[in-house]
Amino acid sequence: MTTTSRAQGATVWLTGLPSAGKTTIARLLGSRLKAEGHRVEVLDGDEIRRFLSAGLGFSRADRNTNVQRIGLVAEVLARNGVLAVVPVIAPYADSREAVRKRHQTSGTPYIEVHVATPVEVCGERDVKGLYARQAAGQLRGLTGVDDPYEPPLDPALTLETHLQTPEESAAALHALLTERGLA
């Protein structure tokens, strides 16, 4: 890395409902940043649950524990010059705020992005079949349907993925990172 901005890490947390487009946007952004020579890690929520948070359920306490684990990993990566892109629901504002404070304490940039897709659109996309399972009575506790989702009150960026393509969303996020000297 030859420039200071490329050595600067940050956590970019994409929060939103299931099937909102978080992971698609994160992967597009990650690929672009890597192509530009940045050190990038996409911390996919499903992969983290399978490995780092195996054994956790979906109670409020378990969801908080999962978010704090991901937040720690992201902060450590970011503090060490990696752009950690985190497409994770993180449904509770207090959990996200605790992650933000961890970053503030270490002086590490933290950018919260709300992938604000209406639940009806998420239900139509239903990438993992969660909404169909919930409607059939096979799943309880689906975030935004029968479990709470607390949208960010003051995100750095709001992406309305029902009004733009994933590529346009990733480009808007890249523009914000560029504006802040992180890309």
C-alpha cells in the first residue's frame, strides 16, 4: 500500500431486513475495492453464524452476542488497515450502537448503511425462503415480520434497493467511502 488512504481501514456495516440486498451490495463493493488495491474482507452474516457464532439462537440476547462478535472482528480488521464490509441484519439499535462505540474507542472509522428495502419487496425476493417458511408457519422470529427490526435513526447512507440496481447501490456506497477518504 503506497498511499495513506489505502492503509486506512474502516468498518462498513450494512443493516437491513433479510433479502434486502445487503450481501449482494457488499460483494459488489468488495470486488471493486479489491480491484482498486484495497485490503477488503466481507464478513457475511450467514458464514459468521455458521462458524464464529455456531450454537447461538435468535433470541435478543443471542442476536446481540452475534453482533458483538462480528463487531469485534470487524473492528480488529479495520484497526489493522482492512476495509471490513459487514452485511449483517443487526436488528437492534443498541447492539449496533455498542459496535459503533467500540470503533470510536479505538479511533476506527465506522460507517452504518441502512439497506432500506420494504418488507414486501424482501418477501418477494425471499432469497433464502425465509418469508415463505414464516408464512407457512414453519418459522418464527423472522426479523421485520414477527420479530423487531429497529432501523438506524441516522445512518451515513440509506440505500433504497427497490428503487436502484445493486450496482447503483454499491456505487453510491463507494462514492461515500471515496468522499470520506477511505476508498
